Amino acid sequence: MALAADRCICVRKVEYSETSQILTLFGREHGLLRVIAKGAHRRTKAGHSKFDGGADLLDVGQAVFTFDPGRDLNTLTEWSLREGNLPLRKNLRGMYLGLYAAELVSMLIEEHDPYPELFVRFERSIADLGTDKREENFLAFQLDLLHQTGHLADLNVCVECGQVIIDNRSAWFSPRGGGSICQNCQAAVPDRLLRLAQQMLKLPRSNGSPLRLPRLTRHQTDPLNHLLAEQMAHTLGRPLRMQRYILK
């Protein structure tokens, strides 16, 4: 079977045995793929391992794997760690946000459907989550992910009546509706959250990434994170595992 190589981020892992792992990787050119790393934790007497001792969540590495889109589980043959994001692992809030972002990626992106621009955004965001810019970077990535995967409705059109919303001050956001609600249909939440989401999506960009993000605090981002989490729970039929950690 032909081998493929890609730069990947580990978004999910299951310890399959004492020595092996089943990983969900988000590849820059291959999208999501599930692989089994046989002997991931096994080392030679000299201490060598073709998997660098196994992959951890949010690790960035160069992967070599068998690639057959028709198979549910391909085989990882090599894994070389490129970035372990150590500063992030020393910050509990940043880790929670990173793991929630990884869960969103694993749930919203179809297998073998590449999003190279979104991959670059995710890799940069993971690094930024270990800094004091974590709140605005997570919110910006979350909005971009929902937008590019088609899970963020048009915020300029009422999802109830289809009316174009001209004045944002008279509009609200509905988690169950998955978008904006005009004043004539239903008032769900304060309009400032809708305006914040629209402003973040309209920021000037370079290579898909916002050139400059506004500094935001949890007081500003938590209400919108909560609404988007409600929307995802309604869309998927259940809340995401990490949801309760980022909203507490």
C-alpha cells in the first residue's frame, strides 16, 4: 500500500494497548485521518523509537502513514515531533481551550477533507493559547472553524424570516436557530454578542489569519463561547466533552 506524508496535529488519541495508540490526526494536506500506531510506546534497548515515544494531544508532528481513503483505519509508520507546545501545557486554561478546539475539529471536519488554511490557523492558535492572548485567539479560531465548515449561519440574515438585518442593534443571536434573529421574530440574547462575532469575522487577514486581534477578556468572550457551545450541542444532539471545562 502506498505511503503518504503530512504535517499533522493530534486531535484525539486512544491508548489501544500497552504499546500502541489509535490516533485521529488533522493533516495539512489530508484533513482528518484515523491511524493506528503499532508499538508507539515501544523502544529499542538503545532507547530509539520510530514514533518518538507516541503522540500526545495537540502535538504537531511530521507523519508518514499508509493512505487508503476507503479504509476506516490506516497505519502510522513514522511520527517525528515538530512542536510539543510546552508553554501551553503549563497553562490549565489554555489547555482546556486547546482540547476543546481539537474536539471541535474532530467533530466538524469530514475525514480526508483537507483544510490547509484552517490547519495553519489551528497550529498558530495552539501556540497562542499558551500566552495571555488565549481568549481572543480561541474565539477567532472557533468562529473561523464554524464558518469554514458551514456551521456558522449568515449573521446578517434572520434565520427565522430571511430578512436582511441592516441595523445590528436590533438583532440577536439564537443558539437553537444557529444564527441571527431580527427584532420582529425573537429576542434571545444581547445584541453586543452578535456584533462581537461579526467584528471578529471581518478582521483584515493575511494568509487566512487575522492581522491583529483585539485584546479580549473572559468577561467579553465567555458569553459568546457559551452561545456557540449551545449551538453545537443542539446541532450535534449532545454537548461536547470539553464544554463544561471552558465555560466554568
